[in-house]
Amino acid sequence: MARLPPLAAVRVFESAARHQNFTQAAAELGMTQAAVSYQIRLLEERLGTSLFARIKGRVSLTEAGRRIAPLVANAFETLEDAFSGLVAEDQALLSLSAAQTLATCWLAPRLGRFQVRHPSLAVRLSTDNRLVDFSTGEFHAAIRVGRGDWPGLKCHFLFRMYFSPICTPDFVRAHELTRPEQLLDIPRLSPRDDWWVDWLADLGLEAPPAAKDPGLVLDNQVMEANAAFAGAGIAMMTPLFWRDELGSGRLVQPFDHVHVTSRSHWLVYPEGRRNQPKIAAFRDWLLAEVEMEKGREPDEVFQLP
């Protein structure tokens, strides 16, 4: 394929051909008239033919100029349509990533309220426990777990991770569960999880060695809840994510004690996106949703570590 002439020079030609005037082209492009003349000469030298006839300070298109002017104009219109369509598509879509449990149990049920406020904005929510790479452009914002110290990202604290044993009422009755130490001798889901170690340690209890407590190991709280519903055991879960099930009595929290960790949920997005309307809209809405949770869970959950 033949090498194309410099795009800057072609852009200047398109404007000058449309106006039939270098001064007006310069004003449109924010250039000096001398710079316009230079770019036209550069293009003519590259093509080996004159595009404008210069007579007594006025310019007019030559035959060659008249032949390519509409083609160049159409090409720029095609480019403008392509980029404007891309920008419009990006502005109309908010792509989010969050860990599966938070996304499924807390965020997704609330997104309908956000959609009502912003009906022209499509929301795509993906679940992934890994840290998403914003440089790919696939996601606009994410909810991450950590300490809010990710370089290049704007981070907004939401709430800390916390947990307590949760199971069905039938499980409590079947095992006559009244004391925390009984947890050492009944089926626990994902028993080797550090959450069990930490919660039991708060109460002066030591989790059994892994070799003596193989148990059923599950990947996330959604799986653990389903196993708990089936009576497979008691799971270490976040009460905030299961408030409806706890409120209806389908699940119960046998003990009041919760373990609050130093790790937290954060809304994050690239610093360069902080002023985008869709990011600002989602940020303000999400922080308001978190604010409404205060008073319903332990105060420590909403305090920075």
C-alpha cells in the first residue's frame, strides 16, 4: 500500500478546500495562515502536483484539487462518524467488576434503583475475585477488597470485611447449638478458611488442625449459602450480604459476635476517569447506598481500619 501523506496536512487541505480561503481555514483549525500555507505546500510536494492556484492573493482549487476534495471530505466524515459513535457508546455504558458474593448478594439487587435514576445509562456487571486491569479499557470502575492503596486509582472506602457463623434454623436445632465451642465438633463449611481461625480466636478457641477437619471447601459465600440451605453445615459469612435471608428466618446467626478485619471493600477507578459523568453518578449513588446501611450493622464495619 502506498504511503499516505501526513494526516495533519490532509486535514488542512480539507478545510482550505471547503472554505476556498486559507485565512478562514486557519481560523477554523486554530493555526496561522502561514502554517496553513506551509501544510498545503508540504502536501503538494508530497503528491507532486498543485492543489491550489494562487492568483493575486486569492486561492482556488486546481483540477487535481477539485478531484480529491470531495473524497477527502467524505473520508473525514467517515472518521468523525466512527469516533463519535465510539464516544457515544462509551458514554452510554458503565462496565463494573466486583467479587461474586458482593456483586450477587448486595450490589446487583440494588442496581435497579441506580438504573431508575439514570435510564439512559446501560450497566454491565461482571464478577471476578481478581484485580481487574483497567488499562485494557474493559472496565470503567470496580469494587475491590484491600487497603485502598492502589497506585493510579481513585479509591473510596465502602465498608470493612466482617463475618460470623450462619446456618439454617434446622441445623441449629439438629445440633442443639447454643455455645461457640460446639462449632469445633459439628460440620463447618470451608473449615480451614482463615475466617474460622480468626473468629474462633476472638473467643479464645483454637480451630482443629486441617488434617483433622477436612470438611467441604467452597469458593465463595454464594456456594456456602447454598450448601448451608441443604443442611451440609454452618458457614462463616457476612451478615450484611444475607440480611434478607436472616430477616425471613431462612438463615440464622447463632452468635452475636462478628470478626471485623482490616481489609475493606473499596470503589476504585482510574484517576483520569474521576470527572466522567457516569463515574460521578455511580460513585455518588453507591456511597449513598452505603450510608443507608449504617446503623443496621456494627459501627466498626463502617470505620476505616
